[in-house]
Amino acid sequence: MTFNNNANIESDDVQKRRGGGRTAMIGGGGVLGLIVVALVSQFLGVDVSGVVGGLTGDSNTSTTSTDLSADLDKCKTGADANSDDECRMQGAAKSLNVYWSGQLSDYAKPGFVLVDGETSTPCGTASNAVGPFYCPSDQTIYIDTSFWQVLRRDFDATAGPLAQMYVLAHEWGHHVQNETGAFAAHQSRETGAASDSVRLELQADCYAGAWVAAASTTTDENGVALLQQPTTDQITDALNAASAVGDDHIQQQSGVTTNSESWTHGSSAQRQKWFNAGYAGGPQRCDTFSVSAGQL
């Protein structure tokens, strides 16, 4: 999606941080191997480090964290969001907060940290190797925007502007699940194409689609629409990202036999289906827990 150039995206709700974490170097498999391990082991919750050679003993540890939030002072207008990945994240976060504030009567904003290199979190180290994630412990979303470059270069994804915002909206969906009690109600660690893990992830995809459909109606403090309606090509870009992080696609990319019993996020087709469900029908269409396995 494209931001309106004159929209105000200034916000105090986004931080930027570096340090305080630990980076493990992955041996074997190169950058693709790193992405496979990152996406499957962290982004998708399945440990496949053995597939690409495992983790070496090399690591770097940082005990202090540096606040780089002043770097975001550059992010003032929609024009800035259209030209800069970090500003795009800040603008999208502002729109997401406006949208979900209108959907949930007791909505509380999540924390949002843009990571520079790495930083520690209650859920482990955040970095571009780990990928974007939501940490329920501190109700905070962590994203290193260099992750888009890695996805684009090494993981068969276009990773354009709406794809980036879809990933953020998906993580925001996890915060909504935390707010509404879905996390607490579905704590099973089981895997499989119809598992609670997959249903949670598909619901977050659906919530992302619901926001995309309504994003052009969100406004800044002056009543200026933050975003324009998405084009067909932009929706295709978001669906490409949903496909790229499907469990079956990641297994194929890593050279592993496709096995739905190990899935934690759902197939590429499922992820695209539920994004489209939210886009067409809003968050009320996102009850992935009441449908049968065949309807997922």
C-alpha cells in the first residue's frame, strides 16, 4: 500500500534498539540455511537446525542495550514512509493502532521495537536471522527491517511495501490474540495442519487481511487518511509473502520432505486463504477455531 504523502506518521509508540543480545553463527548452508533455520526454528517454532548443519559454538554477546529511537525522528510524513522501510513500519504501526482501537473496546497498544542488528527480549534474541516476532511476555513486536532484504534475496519473496506491512500486521494480530484471550485459550504445543498452533497463525493472517482492507480508512490526528487503497499488484505482493512463509514452502526450500504433521503456521495456500478471508469479511470472519480441519 501507498501512504498519502501529507499524512502525519509521527509517533512515540515505536522504539529502535541495538544490543543486549546474543548472536549464534550458523554453520553450513550459507544464507539460505540461516533463513531456513530462522524462519522454521523461530518464526515458525520448529527446530530444523540439523538440516543445514546446526549451530556452531561461535557467538557474540552484548550486555548493554543502546536506544536508537532518535533515528526515527526522520519519520514525519507519508512520503517518508513510502521511501524508507523504518518509516514505513512506523506509519503502519500508527494505522494498526488506529484500526484495532476501533475494533476492541479495551484495546491496549503493543510495544514495537525496530531492531538494529540484534537486541535481547524476554523471548530470546531479536535479529534479522530470527525474523519478526511478537513476544507475549512484554507484549512487544520486534522487527529488524534488514530482514526484508534477506527474504527478497534468498527466500523467493518479493518483500515489497505491502508484504512488509502484512508481516507487521500478522504480528499485530498475535497481540490482538493476547488481548482477546485466544493465546490463553489455545496453549497446545502440538503441531499439524489442524493444530491450535496453525489455527492461531492463520487467525493472525486473517487479522492482517482485515486491517489491509480497512487501512485506507485510518486517519492521522488531522483527519488525513494515512494510506491509499491497495492495488491488485500490492495485494499480490502481500499474498506472495504469505506463501513464502508457508510451512510447506519452507520445507521445500530447505530440502525437507513436506510433512504436514510438523506444521505450526499452515501451508502457503492456507495462509493466503485466511488473509483473503479477513480482507473480504473483516475480523469477524477470522474464527479459525470453529471450522473443521477440512475448512482451514
